[in-house]
Amino acid sequence: MKIGFIGLGIMGAPMAGHLGKAGHELFVHTIGEVPAFLKEYKVTACASGKEVAQQADVIFTMVPDTPDVEKVLFSENGVAAGLSAGKIVVDMSSIAPIETKEFAKKVNALGCEYLDAPVSGGEVGAKAATLSIMVGGSEETFDKVLPLFQLMGKNITRVGGNGDGQTAKVANQMIVALTIEAVGEALLFAARAGADPAKVRQALLGGFASSKILEVHGERMYKRTFDPGFRITLHQKDLNLALSSAQKMGVALPATALAQQLFNTCVANGGASWDHSALVRALEKMSNFEIPAQQ
């Protein structure tokens, strides 16, 4: 197939790579240079989203935030300007559900289909093609794109109509943030009590407290490897979506609000670009104790 991919960042680049490795012809647009490894495949660098849409049948977008998606899709030289009837736009960014529904309506009005398909799994999942993909849109369009999703992920679920994929992703990010906070508290407690946090983590992985976050992010905490990964600023954006939506709906999310404040503490201490596992650093500052680094 002729596939467009816009946004070749930490996650977008390996995701596009899986599509190229499978033999699909790629038309890409990104800020900066196209990553060198993608040039092994059939890749054409395009000057704009419009050019991508003119060349490709299915256009994927993977950019940071709601305004970025709007710009990519609807600016003067955006994707919408290059669409023709029958094409499919798939936004894999994590953005606001309400705005997603409006974007879908605009794309539908051009005779095209729209899926919101945010992902979970981070850089590790993007590279390993094991992402969880939460999809909103029609079942017919989902079925058409499913073989492409299967090249990038493992747990692929059509949640419902447009916007529902984004709602699922917001819920996912709430759980991730709160689990990072819990793992951070537990390993900080263990280290301050004099136990080896690496061995405590290993013991917990065999019990009911086991989780992917304990496995991956727990290791980052005691190895002090806080290069992203998934930047704190991006997780803040997702929690803002949760908290602002909760306010409109009258839903109480006290623990989510706490996690956001801990991320705010990290940012105030220069950590905007730290991996979100570095939330533990906020807890460490509050405790005046740091988990000892070890390899």
C-alpha cells in the first residue's frame, strides 16, 4: 500500500519503520531529518502534509498534542488540503476526545474516513511492535486498517466511535501515572529502610504487585536512567485532558490530581524532558532521600 506517516519522533519513527519493513511504500513528513534507518525502505520525504495526503491512501499522524494534530490536518498545506474521496486518516497521537470528534467530522465531510488510534507501550513497545492500540471509528474502516495496526502492535481494540479511542487512552494514562507513583513510593520506602530496591523489585515481580511499570520503570528508578522514553511534559498533557474533562463531567479524580502535582514538581526542578518514571524524584525531594544508583 501507499502509506503516509507524519511525525517521526521517538515513537513515530519505529512505527513507520515496521510499515516500511513489511514492504509498504512510505510518504513521510516530519520536523527535521528523516531518520537514517527508514531510508532502507521505500520512503519518499514530502514537503507538507498536503503532499503526503496526495500520494498516500492511508495517512497516519503521530504528533504531540491537540493543536499539533489540528495544524497537521487543517493548516493551509495540511493533510485535508491533499485528501480525495475514499482515503483514510488515522491519528495515533494522544489528544482531546472532544476535538477528535470534530476533526473526524471535517475529514468525513471530504468523503474520507477517520480513526483515532492512540497507543500505549512507549518507546519500547514502538520498537518491538507490541503497542496497545485503542481505536475509535467505524467498524468497516477499522477492519481495513487492522492489518497495518498489526504491524505496529499486539493488543488492538476497537473501543467504539470516533473519540472513544482517545477516551480509553486518557484512562490508560491515569492508570500509568498512578502506578508509577505507587512504584516510586514503594522503592523509595524500601531503599530508605535499608533494603536493596533492585531485589525488592525482583521479589515483587513474582507477586500480585507485579506490573509492566514495576518491571520497566522500577528498573529505571534504581538505575537512574531517566532519558525519555516518554517525557514528563507529554504525560502532563494527558493528565490535563483527564482533569479538565473530569471537571466538566463532575467526576472526582483526586489521585490523578496528586500525580499531576508530582509531575509539576519535577518540571519545577528542571525535569520537563525527563522520562515519566522520574516522578520518583519528586517523592525523593519531599523525603530528602534519593534511591542509590546501581547497575
